[in-house]
Amino acid sequence: MSSFYFQPPDLAEFPRRSYRRFMETTIGNLFADISPIASEFNPRFELSFVGQDGKVHWRFEDYAHDSGYPTTSEQARKTNMTHTRRLQMEVWLRDLQTNELRKSTAYMGDVPVITDRGTFVINGSERVVLGQLVRAPGVYFQQNSSMIYKGLILAETGAPVSMELDLETGTGKTSRAKCRIKLPKRGWVTATTVLTAMGVDPAELEKRIGSLLQRNRIEWKQITQAEATSVVGRAWKPDGGGGSGAGQTALKELTDKRRYSMGSLGRRRFNEKLHLEETNTQMSAEDLLTAVEYLLGLPLGMGKTDNIDSLENRHLRGIGEVLTRAVRPALAQMTRSIRTRLELFEEDEIGSPNDFIDTRPFINAINKFFSGNPLVQYLDQQNPLSELSHRRRITSFGPGGIDPNAAPTEMRDVHPSQIGRVCLVESPEGKNCGMVSYLATFCRIDDDGFMTVPYRRVVGGRVTDEVCYLTPADDKKYTLAPPDTKQENGMVVGQVEARRGESFFLVAPEEVDMVGIAPQGFLSVGSGLIPFLEHDDTGRALMGGGMMRQTLPLVRAERPRVGTGMEKVVARSSGHSIVARRAGTVTKVTGTEIMVQQAGGESRWYPLIRYDRTNQNTILDQRPIVREGDKIEAGQIIADGPGIDQGELSLGRNVLVAFMPWNGYNYEDAIIVRQGFIRDQKLTHIEIEKHSSSVHQTLRGPEILTPELPNITSKDLEHLDERGVAKIGSYVNPG
């Protein structure tokens, strides 16, 4: 019997980690990138967000309890407001003539707060930000046909750079083969011309790629750097206008840190692919020359092309990365506004830095992101499972992603790199098939956004307790065996069906490097709740997972008699059950609160949410499952949420089903239930609807609410109060 135990990860950890990185690090980097700000026409003043120590200083402040703004997510839900914190940032203004320095603290705006469940409360409703699966920054090479090879350089910030090698020789003696480059916002230009314009010496070009050009029958001639820059400048003008000035502007798109940046991930992947040791995140002439050299070598058997459908080349953008892309253009707009104010400042004495700052673009970008971005969606709160699945949903669509109408079939297909990282069962049917998916249960996202999956290391056929998280790139380095590999006394026995990268084969136990941990870890949360899933048709299992997400939480939840073990994991990760923070003794239990005396002697208060409304009008209600005097452990569930019974997800009822015809009443999809099933409220649920009416200010004063309705008897109005609103406790009929 193995003593190995693997704790399933926190299923809502990635969005919290991504947003925390944005709040603690990224904000400072964004404001450091735009500092200092000075005017070209009035260079007397310089404004900067970077302090004397070379760092950006900012802090977040909570609103006071008596300010009228919510201080908790529960308050924000009840008052239909947004739960935010105030962003305060130090700003420095320097008079370059007198070298005088002024410092002030500027209020930059309100930034939403993330909840423990990885969601945001915006205008009283909970919203979730989907993870976006996109191509990671770096350099990629593809072979479109036997004669055409393409390269693509993707950056974290800035437009992509395309390369093309066309070996079409034509019918005459003169070769028509060409190697060309397309810079951002420009047309196609010969690769040697672009490299010459970037400062590469023609002799260096001849030495590095001369023989490759000759072997590919590509003709080129040496020109000066000034001539090459003029050619690049004319490349985007249909009338042939432009010159060296326009060419320098085009090349500046790649070297200016405010316009172009590969990022640390892009630079690292670029170096690994082309065997470089550069550290600068902007593109250099050496980078482009090495990329062209690699492209020219592909038809000659040197190098290899990339599979863009592999998760090795795709990473997940979390809330922090997506929000950064939305805020960056707003900061550029704010920089222009500050520069304009500096130009117009004509006072003799230095003013306050706050006089020059216009924070509206920054805060408008954040508000627009949370209210209108396609990746920000209303949280599906039908039941705890639907909520958890929505938070773990990932998509390839959205700003900077794939166009839904242009997504190829190859991109939608299942790829071996998705095993253990993306659920291979659950994906929507229809136009979103394969483009919207769900993270596997044990999948963990690393700091670069790549999906990692846990494996146990195997040494000489013996399975150890060492757990390794493998990225998609690591799949090619190890021989991986599935979790249900036959073992005896910790030793792998018999022939093993293993894989390495995209290859599947049979190996001996001694050749296995890693073995999976649990079959449930290879599925999503919804699929992992289906018992005996391995016997089901994939399409039917997909429908079963979708139906469970549509289930309404019952008034009396009942634990399933047949489960998979995932019920407790879902109940704990849903965020609707109350989990004890520390061990202690329960001292007080009521319908609205639980008091626990912890080991240190201090008491901790756990408030319960009662009869609250969700986004889908279902009920959000927490019920205590402990009694006074009970000893509890840290991490123990002490109160059940909706659709949860004794700390386990309970979406339905255990019922006795008989298959028999009965006068045709159960023909096809119809079913018959006994009368006691209805009488005992076995399938009853509570729905909470919210109705509101607008009161307008008119020229004759505000509108008033009144119970005096014409042509309606007083008996039909007796359930209304003096304002014309239904009294609490009134029974109302539909309509």
C-alpha cells in the first residue's frame, strides 16, 4: 500500500497571483516606463514618477467605514457598488533651471479589489476575467509549402515582424527567389536591405548569409546604409514618397523601449531558439540577422519548424497581463496630456506636480476594461460547480487573440501537449469548439503563463514520491507513463504505454522517467465529477458535464452515494463553504455567525451569508455544520454553501429509478415521478428575483410612488404598502 498523498491545488489561485503581481510590480514598471516626462518646446520642467532612489512608490488605501463606499465585497454586492481601493502615487517635479525639486502624493483613481475566489464585484455583480490562451512572445518558423518558408517575431509590446523566404525560381535563367521582411506598419522589403539599414556591414552580411543566399539562388547587391534606409522609408508609401527620415522612424519602432519590447519571456525564448545571449528586450540588428540566417537554413536541412498548435508555444494571459495591455495605451495618452500642460506652464515659480497630472485616461481605461472587455464576464453562479468551472475557463478569443471567424480546424483539434493541462472532454459544441476549454484539475500555471502538470519521478523502474511539474517543452525530454500504469510494491511492471512529446510507444519499465499522479487530474473539475467516466462516450460525457453546471441548488441538499472524490475539492474551492483558518474550539453557533476560540486564546468570528441573491437569481445561503464544543482543524469546512452537504458538492438527489412503460406517458424523453417526490419537496429550490423601478426628476418635481391605481379594486391592492410597493411576506402570483 502506497503512502503517497497529493493535495489537489487551490483551483482559484492563478487569477489571484496574476492580479497581485499587477498590483505589486507591474504598476510600478508601467509608470517607470513613461518617466521622465518633459516638453520639447518648454524644456524647463520635468515630471517623473520615479523617486530619488530610482524606484516608483505607490500604495493602496481602503476607504473609511463611514465614507459611504463599500469596504468588503459583501457590502458592494448589497449596495450595488464596486469594491475598490484608492491608488496613491508619489510624483516628482523638477525645475531644470534652478534644480528645485517638488514632491507630492497624487490620487490616481480607484482600482477594483479581487476576492478570495478570484472574482471582482463591479456595480454589485460578481465578474470573472477569463484566461486568454495566446501565442507566447518569441520567434516562430513555418513551412507553408515546399517553396515558401515563413518566420514571425512576436513581442510582448509592439507589432509583429514577419519574414518570408520564397524559393520560386521562375521559368527563365534569372532566379525569382527572394527573402524579405515586413516591419511594423510597412510593406515588404528585401531582408539584406533592412539589415543594412539597421547598421549591419555588407561584409558581415556576405560572411554570415552570403553562402546561404547563393545556395537558395537569391540575388542581392550591396548598398550603403543611407540608401537602404531610404528604401525602407519608401516601402510604406504607395506613391513612392518618403525617404531616410521615414526609414529611421520605421526602425525606431523596434529599438524604442516605449514602443517595442520582447519582455523577459520573449527575450529568453528568442535566445533559446537562436542560441543567442542577448539581454536587451528591444530588437537589435544581431537578432534580426540571426533570425534571417535561421530562415535561410531551413530549406537546406538546418534548423526545424515550429508547431504553433502545441501548448509549448502558447501561454496563458492572466488578469494582470490582460489589464496591462488595456492600461498601456491610456498611459501614453496621459503622457501626452502631461507634456501639453508642461508646455503651457508659464509661471515663474515651480508649481505642484498634481497641477500637471490628468488621471482620467488611466482610470477610464480600468473602468472600461472591467465593464466592456470581452474577457470580463458576469460570473455564472447557477451552482458552485458552474461558478468554479467559469473561473477555470480559458479562451483563445478576445483582444489580441484569434478571430472567431478565422480559427482554423488544426487549432481546434486535440494536441498531445494538452494531456493533463486542458480537459480533453469538456469544450463547447458549435463555433467555439476547441477554442474555449477548461483547465485540468491538477494543472498549475507558472509565472510565465505556461501550463504545468505534476508527475512522479521514476528511477530504475521504482516510483518515487518526488513530484515534478513539467511544462509542455519538458514533455520532449522525458518518457511519460499514464497514472493508471500497473505497479506492484512501488515498481512499474509489464510493458508500459508511454509517450515522449507527440510520440506514443511501448517501453520497458526501466525506460520510464515519469508517471502521472491521478486520472482525475487529467480532466476538468466538471468531468472529474462523473463516476465511471472511462466507460462513457466522449460526447455524452461532455453533455453530462454541461447539465451539472445547469443544476439548481436544492433546499435540502443530499450527498451522492456514488462519487469520485472530487466533491470535497469542488466544495472547498468554490468559495461558498466557510473554511476554518486555524484550529480551535467552537464557542457559539447561530444562523448568522460562528465563533471559534483558537489555540492562542483569541476568538475568530465567521459571519454567514443568508438568503443572498446570485447573478442567476439562485440563492446563496450558508448553513453551519458544527456544534458548540466541537474541536475543529485548520482547513476544515464549518459551514455549507448552496448545493453542498457536509462539505461535499451535492447537486441532485439519490433517487430510485425504474425502467418500465406506463400507458405511453414516459414515451421518449418524458418521465413519471411519484406524488410523494413532489410533496416531500425533494426537488424544490428557491429563486430570488430583483425588481426595480426608476423614479425620474421632472419639471414639476420628482415622481412619487403611490398605491392608488385606477380601475383596480382595493382587495387587489391590499398587499401594497403606502408607497405602492409589495409588503414583506406577501404572496404574489406571476404577472
